[in-house]
Amino acid sequence: MKPVKVPALELFLHEMIPLAKAMGVGVELSDERALVLTAPKEQNKNSLNTAFGGSLVSLATLAGYGVVWELMRNEKSADKPVWHIVVKESRAAYRRPVLGDLRAICERPAQAAIAEFKEALARYGKAKLKLKASVVEDGAVAVDVTAAFVVTR
């Protein structure tokens, strides 16, 4: 059997954010365009046998958090400080129930937004990045989450 490489982000989430492990969060895709996280419905269902709303917003928030985490992890600096990432504010819009497994997509910000973010971080030691993540099922958006993440030393 060939060993499966677990993404660093998935290991980090399971170790540092216990809810992610309890939800069964996994990294489906992480490329230059987006980060996609998944979680099984069985561990995240409600009394109606649909995905629990708290799990939906949590998965979308974790997708945004993951985008910021990967951005900070990839910083190339010899004197790399330790960064702290927190959610400053978020808003969720529930559009339809999720009947199957959960899948959240967070598109990576434009290069201009990343440059502005990194400039503020270098100048002030603190910066905010606003991201949008969506929980999607069968090509339809079920939940939209807009969140502002703040990074500090």
C-alpha cells in the first residue's frame, strides 16, 4: 500500500483546533486558485438529517483561516516572527440545506490584496484580510460566509 501524504494544513487544524478533528475536516484541494475543505455529513448532521448549520459555518470559516495560514506559512523570511491568526468578524447567509457531505471553497485573494496585506503586516505588525468562502453541494451554493481575519505578531 502506498503511503498517503496528509497536507500540513490538515495536520495543523486537527492538532490546534480540536473542532476540526471532531468534524472530520480534510483538505481536498489546495492550489493557487482556492482551498477546498471537506467534512463527512455523518459527523456533522442535525436532527433533520441535514448538515448542522454550525458545522457549515465552521467549515467555511476554517477554509478562510486555512487560506491565511497557508499565506503566512509560505512567507520567506529568515527572521520569520510567530504570527497569530484570529477571526475579527464574520457573516453567514444560509441559502439551502446540505443533504450530503460538506464541502467549503475559499478562493485565494487577488495578488493586489495580498500585496496590500503583506505591506500592512510589515509596516504595522498587524493586518486584516477579508475573504469569502462558500459551502457548495451539487454545484449550488448552500452557505456564503464572509469573514475578516486579522494577523498579528
